[in-house]
Amino acid sequence: MCGRMAITMAHDAMGRLFDAALANDLPPVPSHNVCPTQTISACVPGDRRLLRPMRWGLIPPWYKTPNGGPLLINARAETVADKPAFRQAVRERRCLVPASGFYEWERREGETPLPWYVTRADGSPMVFAAIWQDWGPPDARVSTCAVVTCAANAEMARVHDRLPVILEPPDWGLWLGEEGVGAARLMAPAPDGSLRMHRVGTEVNSSRALGEGLIRPVEVVAGPINPA
């Protein structure tokens, strides 16, 4: 799954990454502990791609309030085309969410969950497949999104059974709907060997924790799953 991420790229760097124009109200960066319901940047198609702010946590049109139902921060690839909350968005409103990395927690019975920080092995930014939905009246409309997840690859499976769908640059146009149909084939795990993981301190277990120290490796007595 994807329940917390780090976004450290400058807005200009994100714009160059996607060859996109920048909205004026993008959220501040860097942020090393981006949590659900916070505002993130997402790239959408148009005459020119646009990087625009969105609330992380898709709100379906029938919710009376933003918390009028379950918090929908992820959409499972296996069911996204069938779930009422997601099926129109995945057909018509797909977007790209850039991130530097994300956190996942290893859960052992009777122990405090142990956080891991996950990045691309090649050091390049992650780009998640996502879907989006506008919600609210015209004078108070908010754009909201959910990250699409799939089964874990070999690295991730040792900690968790889900993984965000991570897209490669040649596939961005297809996911955005700029290159016809066939985006469904992109909702697959990242290739084995493409991710790197290291343990980080339990400070990040708090949604209020801040600072670049959150992503620094900590020593693991038993040895890391995938040494940084």
C-alpha cells in the first residue's frame, strides 16, 4: 500500500520531469512525512500537462462531507475498474504523483511496527499511478486523488503484500490518456531489483514528525532487507 510518502523535489524540478506547467498554489516542499488528507502535487493532461495541488484521499461525489465515508488514499489495481468510488475516475481522470520515496511498516506480533523507507534503486524520482476526483460545490471545490496499488514485488513482499504502481517515463503518456487505450496493463508491480529499502527510526510513526532525519538509515541488528 502507500500510506505515507516523502516529497523533496522542488516544484521546478517536478515541472521539468513532466514537461508540465505549474499551478500557483502547489504545497510547500520539501516534506519528509506527507500524510493522508494533506495536499500533494499531481500531474494531469491537457493542451499542456499541468502540475496542480490535490488532496491525498479521494472523495466520491456522494460523500456529504470529506469524512463522510472511508478514507480512500489507495485504489487496488485488481478492483479499481469495478468499485463505484473509482471506476469513472480510472477511465477518465488519471494522474501522476511524483515522490522521492514512501514508507512502509513491518509488523511483528507484539512489537512496535518498524518503518522502512523505500526508494528507486537508481535514485530517480518515483512516479505513482493515481486517479482523481473533484468534490464539493462549485464555490468550494477541491480536487482529490488516490494512489493505485498492486501486489508487492520481491523486495516489498518481505515487509508488505502491497506496492504503489510505479510508472516509467515511457508509460506516463499512456497512463494520462494521451496515447490511446491500454493503461490497464501498466498496473503491475515494479520489476524485482528496481527498489531499495532501508530501516528508519520510529519517529516517523508519528504523523507530526518532521525533517530530513526521518529518511536517514538506522542500524538493524539482524541486517537490512536490502542494504542502502
